[in-house]
Amino acid sequence: MISLWLILLVLFELALAQYEHLGYPPGYPDPEQEHYIAPQLSPDTPRIQLRLAGDKRKHNEGRVEVFYNNEWGTVCDDDFTIHAAQVVCRELGYLEAISWSPSSKYGKGQGPIWFDNLHCTGKEKTLALCPSNGIGVSDCKHSEDVGVVCSDKRIPGFKFVNTLPNHNLDIQVEDVRIRAILSSYRKRIPVTEGYVEVKDGGKWKQICNTEWTQLDSRVICGMFGFPGERKYNARVYKMFARRRKPTYWDYAVNCTGNEAHLSSCKLGQASSLKLNGTCAGGLPVVVSCVPGRDFAPTSMTGFRKAFRQEQPLVRLRGGAIVGEGRVEVLKNGEWGTICDDSWSLLSATVVCRELGFGTAIEALSGGRLGQGMGPVHMNEVQCTGFEKSITECVFNKEALGCSHEEDAAVRCNVPSMGFQQSLRLSGGRNPYEGRVEVLVERNGSLVWGTVCSESWGTMEAMVVCRQLGLGFASNAFQETWYWPGEVSADNVVMSGVRCSGTEMSLSHCLHHGAHLSCAKGGGRNAAGVSCSETAPDLVLNPQVVEQTTYMEDRPMFMLQCAHEEDCLSSTANQVPANSYRRLLRFSSQIHNNGQSDFRPKAGRHSWVWHDCHRHYHSMEVFTLYDLFSLNGTKVAEGHKASFCLEDSECDEGIEKRYECANFGDQGITVGCWDTYRHDIDCQWVDITDIKPGDYIFQIVINPNYEVPESDYTNNILKCRCRYDGHRVWMYSCHNEVTSPNIA
């Protein structure tokens, strides 16, 4: 019996020993920072507590709410200034105020309006010391509730003190982290498992798990960009808890599971610690999160690729960075949008989690991330927050009165992947432009270098701007001699870069690897970009193509200018002037549904004059027109240069900005469209040589991606085309390849 006990003891010691080398990450425990001293208030100062509330906000901004006399209320915007905002932010533990917002920007509050006509100097220790009409004396309505935006940085050593006992308050803690302990998780990116720690008084502290529930873990995972939580091996963490004495935070936490951030949860009871500093009957809180499919550990990539993913029911379009975009849902084989009536953070979070992200940071309305096309599938969506899909939420199928100007969008929390640390822009006039420099490993050390600019284009620039969180690419440069970058980073360290445009990091694109090949070299010929927060988005109108299609036989002598511009099939080169060409003619109406104007890549100084047609081309190939057999073989083709890119018509309330007449500016304004009429030269496909039958007709706008757009997937229009030798007609025209009856 004794020998059995000894064997078990040895096995236990061995189990501990295998984790001995791991310890805590370097720097644990953290050094103490400046000691925070809570302001001393005289006994006659009214005792209040503050919090930031409201929807569609970050943790450091929101409606100012005051707890006084056992009731939460608000603050009126009359006479409110940045000085008052300064007092609010410092009382909440932030270094300073950035701005303030009147007229209930963060929604209308409830309860009394505790403060009106505040006159703060900015130096008061509490809002209650600012001169005002008196607590509770106000003639305001909640439509005048004031909001503030505080700095991200906290006051060093700030410690939240609950001066109002027996009351649940919003947590005023924004410094939260998941601290990986096991070596297998410390090496992973992103960090998905570890202790939950909050920064209080300049120290990182753990939370006692006595009152912790799965709903609390769900909130932590969601705020770090993960769609869900899972179980973990508790025995391993118990071993660590025995070997290290944790420092616990003073409070428990009560979350409903739908909060976007821990700061929106309620405080639970004060932690009940034993004399030895451990929490009664509990251990430090540990969470283990499930990463979305785009952020799963790379070791599983090969296995995931072996299986075909299910067709998603939801997608995001038009967003500048990963995890944001206009929400589109698939119904009856057709993608459509969601009307923003009743659109909320809860519904947005369901979308985010469904797509493999965390909770929603923002629920955007009013077509803020561009307008979609097609039907509006859902209206007045109302979710509980726990649905697996937005399609499970309660909604109104009728969308009467809803236009694409009301398309709903989301911004989601995404995991921190560290991509920004391996890329920078150097030498530009502002943070949005410059020579692209990447951090790579060479001979065992990390060095900065440039990217070879050969074949560098819009798609590669798009990935750079997304990786840096700077939005969309507005230009891709193959020469950067005018940007003095870091001399120590002149050497080329990446060449042969080819991106599809959807990658999250430039390193994910195809490239040569360690075997570089760059004839031009780096320095002045390095790749560069300029980025923009907005981009245009061109979309064709399918109905116009269907309604305007017809066939025309036209004599060659009337097609000389078009022939000069290569708008006829090659067989036209050998035919007499009195012969005829058979043309498939149609109109194309091109809408700009994006957030900025569509402008030609080339400036007017480099536009090409075509003497026969007496006009300038600002883009040699603006659209491609192709006719395919049902098995996908191209049988006829055409193309259209942008000889006149202008605003033909605009939505109500939008003025035309571009007109080609008199060598005017070319472009398409947001909310406007350019119509290429069926009766102009080259607006056709030469079908003289094809046989009667069924075909697929395709139009591609901006085919060479010369001009950056927020969404290239909607640049293709396809139709079924029937030609019987005497007539031709189009049917089933639609944007994108989504319909099952189109190849």
C-alpha cells in the first residue's frame, strides 16, 4: 500500500515537472506603477457614480449617466463644454476627454436628468462639484442627453472604487486580456486560452471564478474576436494555482452573455478572499475560446482544404477591413440586403458570430458601407443575441418603403493576429501613403526591406492597406523614388507578389519566398501604396441589358471608326466595304454604389485622343463584352473604352459632377450612373460568325482592376442569350454567378 502511494506521489511530481519550465510568461508579476490616490471629498459633497452607456459605442465613449439617490439618470447638453467632459473622463479613470456630443448621439437615456447648465473648469474632482442648476433641477428632455469620448489611455494606477455599496455598477475597466500560460497556447496566434486578467491600480489581476459562468466567458471571447467558448483542462490550471499565488481583483462579474465588452457587464459581490489571499472555494478564471474558420491555427489548414465548405447564408460586402461590411443574406439562390429598421447591436452580433468573428462593435445603418443590389430580404430584424444565424431571428419579410439607402452593415471584433507589426509605410507625406516595407527573417534575425515592384498592382495594394487597417487602396505605385524611405531597408526582401485581394496579410499572397528575383531592384523602384478610407463600387443594372437587347445588320462602310478601335471580330479585316456585320446591341447602365467617386486611373494629361471618333479615351478597356457557349468556350467578344465616363442620371438630391463635353472631367459620382446607350459605336458584340443557338452573355466592368473598388465581386453581369438566326434576346440577367441555372 505504501509503495502504491509512493508511485502516485512520484507520478504527480513528474506531472508538475513537465510544466515547470513553462512558468508564467516573462515579466510576471508586472512591476507596480504609479500609486493612484482617490480624490478626497468633503463630507457635504454629493456622492455620485458615473458610467458611459448607449448603443453603437466603444468602451471609452457613450452617453454620460449619473447614479444618485439610488437611481440612474443623465446629463443635459445645455452649457456643457469640453471642460465638463474632462471632469467626466477623469472621474471614470481616463487620462483626458477627446470630444463631447450633444442631442442624444448615443440614444435617449431614462430616469431623471440629474445635471443641467453645468459650468465646469475642468479641474473639479467630481462632476458633483461643478456649478449647475442643482442636482435634479432641469428643464431638458432626454433628446438633449450629452455624450463624451474619452482617450483610450487610463490614468496610471487608477483603481475603481465602489463608493455606493449594495449596488451593481457598470465596470469601469477597459484593460482586459487573456494571458496564455501553457506553452502550446503561448506560441499560438491568436491567443485563445488562458487566465482572464484586468488592470486595476496599475497591476494585472485575476478574477476569482466562484461566481463565473459560461455567459461571462462568452463575453470575454466575443470581445477578443471569437464566436464562442469551450471547455478546457481544469486540472492543469489547478496545478499552476497551487504553485503561484494569484493577485485577485476586488469584484466578481455578472454578464448576460450579450454584452459587447466586459465594461458593460455588472459588478457582482466583492470578492471574498481568505487570509492567505486565495478566493473562497475558487481558482482564477480561465477561458478557452473557439476561433472562427479564418483565424484557426494554421496546422489545420491542410485538413480544412480537403473538405468543401458549406454555402454560407450570410456574407459581408463593401468593408475596408476584415470583419466589417454591408450584411447580405442568401434567399432562393439570390443575394439581398437587410433594411436597417430596428437594426441593433444584438442583431449585428449574431451576424458577426455567425461569420466566425466576435461581438459587434457597431451596428451601422443608412447604407454607411455602400448600397447593395437586388432585393431587400429582411426588415425589422430583432434577435435575442443567442441565435446561430441571423435567419433564425424574428423579422418582417415585407420591406415596403425600404431602399438600398437603408442597407444595414456591421463592424465586428476580430482576433489580434499581429499582422500590422510586420508591415509599414515609409517616406509618405501622411500615414496613408508610402513605400511598402516588410519585416522578414534573414540569417536568424528580423530585418526590414522593400517589395519588388514588378507586377505590383491594385490587388496587392489592397492587401497592404487592409493589413495596416488603413482602408482601401487608392493607388498602387511601381516607383517610389519620391518617398525617402529608411535607407537601412532599401534591399528587396520580397518579390513575385501575387494577391487575390482577399488576403489578410501580404505574406499570405503568392511570392518567391527566399529565392528573390527582381531585375529592377529596390530603393527607387520599390512597391508603394496610397490608402483611402472609402472607395467606389460599380454595379451594372441587369434589367437595362435585358430590356434593350436587339440585333442589327450594319454595313462595313459605316463601321470604319469602330473597326479602327478594334470593336469588330478579326474576320472583318478581309471583307469588302459593302458587306454587312451582324451586331448584338444593348445598353449598359453602370451605377456607383460605393462611398467615393469613380475616377479614371490616368489623369487628363495622359488621355488618348482618337481622331476618327473625335474623343478622348480615359481608360482603354473599361468594359469587356463576351459571348460563351454553354460549355464555357468563348465564341465572340467585344470591349468598350471609357471614351466618355460621366454622370448620365443621379438619385434624387444628388447633383451631377462629371460631364465629358468641352474636355470636362470624367468620372461617376456616388449615387449616380453612366449609361452607355445601345446606339453608340462599340456598344455591341460582333456575332456575324456565330451559329444560331443558346449562349451565355457576360459583361465585366473595370476588368483589369485599374481603378480600386470596395467590391469587385459585383463587377460581372451574366445573362442567358438565345439567337435563332433572325432574332436575339436576353433573359435571366443578374450580377454575379449565384443562380443555379447559369453556368
